[in-house]
Amino acid sequence: MKKLHLSILVLLICAAVWTPAETVVSHALAMRGEPKYPAGFRQFDYVNPNAPKGGMVTFYTLGTYDSFNRYAQRGDPAVASDSFNDTLMIGSDDEIDVSYGLIAEKVEYDSNYRWIIFQINSKARHQDGRAITAEDVVFSFNKFVEEGVPQFKSYYSAVEEVEAVDRLRVRFTLSESDKETMVSLGGLTVLPKHYWESRNLSEPLTEVPIGSGAYTVSDYRMGQYIIYERKKDYWARDLPVNRGRLNFDFIRYDFYRDQTVAFEAFKAGEYDIRVENEAKKWATQYTGSAIDAGYIKMEEIPHEIPPGMQAFIFNIQRPVFQDRRVRMALNYLMDFEWMNRNIFYDQYTRTRSYFQNTEYAATALPGREELKILEPIRDKIPPEVFSKEYVPPVTDGSGNIRTQIREATRLLQQAGWEVRNQQLVNTRTGEPFEFELMIYTDTTERIAIPLKKNLERVGITMNIRKVDPSQYLNRWHDHDFDMVSSGFSAHFYPDTTMKIVWGSDYIDSTYNQAAVQDEAVDYLLAGIDENQGDDKALLYWGRAFDRVVTWNHYVIPQWHLSMFRVASWDKFSRPAVRPKYTLGVDTWWVDLVKESRLPKR
């Protein structure tokens, strides 16, 4: 394996030596291909550049908050508190990994991706009116390295130097050719140096900070609600990336402790928009006078956005889940087909890949190019990788899962478990098979009960433990759980951030939810890193990775929905074109005519 990495490294070094570097000056950064929008573009295609500004939109969120610092390493930050500050560049919502100028009006970089210079817009201002300078950018990067989450420092380890070239230009120099790191620097949040230099970024903040973004806080009650107000003098209001966006004068978030209470509050008019994630609720509970009168509008908006991997996630550092055969057995005991028919109104599709709905999802058996990747780790990965296409277990939906129970029992027996007095116990220690599923919502409990009942049929006890959102978050951060119902973010393509989620070096990372520490997975992650500049090779490395992690059964895959279920009080209008990769609420606006037709709330 070391020889393989060395060979790739030698090729990369040779390429760097023999390829003369050219200086590129551009209005945009693209990880792959060319930017859709040319220099001088007026606005994104999915906005209405003449959208009226004004009004208020109210959202809800579960939980509480006690801090305005999104980057603190303890406490509960206010929802949307990352909107206090802008980034150097901002992505478009109809492209993947393409960003355009926000604080930085243009970039200059070498074609070997060893350095990049961001040219700051001379009009850029912090919320207190002070100019944003290169020193703010240098300070922000170093502040995140020194006081931000450890993953930031690790991810940007290739940044060798950051320096202010002059008042409005900042240069990042990399230790090696690394396009992804270079491009990702455009997403750097810019903090006001004069505000943060006397404060610790890792600590909670109970005062409203000075930022560099479009919104600040106009009113709040800690833990109950927060109202963001758009700055009337926001300097970037008419930039191409913002034209037709940021249309609400006020954005309010109300905090609830209970989903049921929050839902009833929506129907009563306490907040405006709800993206529904619960199939039963969507099918049966959107009733009442406001809906009958047409004041609340219900829409199903199809999309083709790759979904994340929502799943019951094993903490594989727990002794009970360290054996792959055990995890595989438990997969046989979730009857998705019955759940979809009886609980979800046949609205969902089973998720089977970490790259669902993309070309990187592994299908069929590995071909010749994938086999070249997989052969060096053949003895370290599940044998099924080479002989079977991964598909989650399928039932007939009747609830009769005898076949699945037999297979699960066989695997459990192989792993050293047997039934005694109707209880599954370890054959060596006599300890019962018992674990805890940690949850914080009633909705999760509802989808977990069918799994719990099927586990009981083979003698396994799954205790469902509901905790409040703050306790859940703290225990989740500390990996203090046996199993959670959570998810892995969608990946449009295999990228270098995956090592934070799966790499052994990140075993203590919050994002490595399954606590994976596996040499073969690390090898595949290294190959993905090393082939970021080769689309064809990356395709094979991505599919190989998908095969290995799915056959390792780190999770019990759940399901996904290829549409937005949106309920809203009918006071909004929106552009004719929706952005390809999001719902695009930030392009909506309050329609005063529609709003006037609604009853007073």
C-alpha cells in the first residue's frame, strides 16, 4: 500500500515539475469544469432581480440556544448565527462546488494550485462601517486554526502561509498542489478583527457580535426566539450573487421543545413555512380551517438532489457492535417495505448508497478499474464486495419476515450469540444482547418501534432513550451512545472532506458518527484525495469506497424522498425557476397582495 501511494506521489511531483505554472485571474472558482456564469453576470438564473424587499418570515426550530457564537466548542448556538458573517466567495445553488465573488471580487492563482490571492472588494464593510481588509482575512484564518474546531486545522494543514500582500489582497500559499483546498478557501468566513481579537472563538458569546454579513439581531429572548434584521446599509446588497436574494427585512425563529406543539403552532399561524419530513403527518394531519380556506398552501415540489444517508447508525466502538456479522444481522431485521406501506404511505424509496442518485453509487459488480483499486485490500474488506451487489434486505411488506429472521439468527450464531430463555446472550459471557437507541423526538421513536419489535423476535432488547435536544447534542459530540438515528450529508462526488467523516485520524471527530477506524477505508480515502484532479479515476475510487462502506454495515440505511413537501401560509411569491440543488427560500419574497388576504394572526 505504501508503494502504491509513493507511486502516485511520484507521478504528481513529476507533473508539477514538468508542467509550467500559469497565473489565472478569474471572477469565480470551480472545482470541476467551468463556471456557468461569466464575468460580469447580473444575477443567478433562479432569482427575480426585481423581487420587492420587506416583510418578515417566521420559521420554527426545535431545541434552545444560549450563545450567538456559531463556532464555540460548547453551548448551543442560535440557529442561523452563521449569517452574521459573510465569506470571501459564495456558491451558486444550481452548480456543484462553484463560487463567485462576495467579499472578494476576484481571485488570482497559479494553474498548479500552489497559491491563491483573493482581491477584496474596496466597498466591503463590516456591520459597523469599518472597511474589510486583508488583515481581517489573515486574522480570521489564524483564529479558526488556533481556536476553531480541530477539524479546521487538520483540513487546512496544507496551507503553509497566509499573508496580507497589501491592504486589499491576501495570499494563501500551499505546501503542495491541492486544488480542493485552494478552492475551499473561498468559503472562509471573514470575522472583524477589531471585534474578535479580544474574544475567544471557542467560547460561547452572550452578546450580539459585530459581523460582516447582511443580517444582525434586532430582538431576542435567549432560548425562546431570535429576530434577525437585514442591514439597510449592507454594502453587498446589489452584487450579482445577492441580487434577487435576501428579500426579507426580518427573519424570525421561534424555538420549540416538542414537535407536536410546533406543528399545532404552525396551523395556528405562529410561523410561516414548514418543510414536512413526516409522511403520516403530511398525509393525514394537515387539516383545519386555515387549510380548508386556502390560507395554508400545501405543495409537493419534485427534485433530483442527491440525498444524504439517513440511517440508524451503529457506534462500532461499542463491543456489542464491533462484529460486522452482528451489524449485518440487525440490517435483516428492519422491514422497510412494511414500514413504507403501513407508516409512510408508500412515499419513500430505500437508500442504498452514500452517493445515492449520482454516478458514484456502486452498482452491479466491480469492473476492471475498480478491481485494480480493491485487490491491494482484498484481505481487509468484506468478501461480498467482490461477489455481490449491495442491496439492503428486501421483504414482501406483509410483516412476515421469517426468512430474514433465519438469516439474522444464523449470522448472530456465527458471531457468538445464542438464545437462552427467549433472550439472546453471548455464548462466552452469558451477557444479554441489549443496547440503547438515543433519540430526541417522538417522530424517531415512531419509526424505531417496528425495528424494536423485530429485534425482540430474536431475543435482542433495544431500549429507546429519549433525551432533550441539548443532552442529545452533547452525548452525540462525545460518542456517548450505542445507536442513533441520524444521517451523513449528501456528497455530489467523492471529496476530501470525507476523511473527516470516515478517517481513522478523525476517530474523535463528531462527524465520524460510526466511530470508524479501518485501514482499508483509510486507503480508499487516500485514493480519493490523490485523484481529485482526475475525474475518471475518481469515479472508480468513489464506487470502490461505496462498496466497502456499505458492505461493512456501519448503519442500517433508512429512506429518502425526491421531493420537497412544503406547507406555507400563502403570503409569498417566488421566482419561476427554482435552484437545482435547494428549495431556494432565500429567493422568495413577501407578496403584499397575498398577505392582505390572510386573517390577522
